[in-house]
Amino acid sequence: MSARADVDALRRLMPPPRDGGTSVDWEGMALSWGRPFPPDYQRFIEEYGAGTVQGFLVVDAPQAKVPLEEAGLDGMVQETLTVEGAWELADKSPELEGTSPRLINWGVDSAADMMCWDASGEDPAAWPVLVFNRGDDLFSRYECGMVEFLTRLLRGEFPKSPLEDVDLFGRGEAAWTKR
């Protein structure tokens, strides 16, 4: 699907805020991270902004990749460092064994699961979502973008919930709270 189609599908399950999303200097973000962000994430942030799904799953705001002391202890830079550390210690699903993906974190949940992209590929529209399920201490790969991941999670379209807590899995509809 295209970024527009993905976000339109999600809008039917989780309406965006009335006051809209957040305007971002995507070119500046791309320069700081050394690659552009996926188009579905860009459209999502422009329509929803950063916030939480059902008070449970946080979607991080884009944050320039700067040293941690400049970035602060809450946000995309810190969460990316955290997911990189977890990668070194955690188990991986069979398709991830022996790989060394470039990780960029985009979300966390209240069960301390982390969602990121495998940003190794040249085309950000094709970056799969990797989930670190803290309860299973396991990284798994999902062949979809961030917005499709959220849509499929709410529809219950994975064989089982990718997240430790199953509150969002198959819920159908969800409320979005902008931060």
C-alpha cells in the first residue's frame, strides 16, 4: 500500500486529532539520521503528531539524531539507544538470527515493548518493523511499515499479538491522544 492508503485505513480505526498533527523539517531529520524517514511515518506525524494509542502505545515524535546529552532522556534518540542495547542481549526470531540491522526506534508501550524499523535498506518505504517483546525477550520482524503495523495490530491480523500486552490486539477501534 501507499503511505496515503495506509494512513487512510488507520483513520477508520483511530481518528486523528481535530487540531491535526505536527509539521516537521523532514529534510533536516534525514540529514541528521543519514537517511529519510518512511513516507507512512511522515504522513502519520503530519496528521496525528506524536502521542499514544489508547494510552498504551507511544508513537515517538521525530527527533534529530544528536548526542544523548542534547537529546534528553525521553524520545527517539534515547529509545533508539535502548533498542540497540536490547538487540545485543535478546533472542531473535529465526529470520533475524545472524543479522545486524540498523535500528531506529519509533514506539514503545507500557509493557516496555519497543517498536523500531530495520533501517538497513535504501528505500525507507520498504523498511520492516522489528518488535522487541520484552516479556518474551525476543525480537521479531514484521514485513510492513509502521502505519500498516498499527492497523494490523488493531484488526488482529497477526497470527498472535506482537506485543506482550494484548489490549490493542484485535481491538478494532482505538483512541489517539496527541502529546
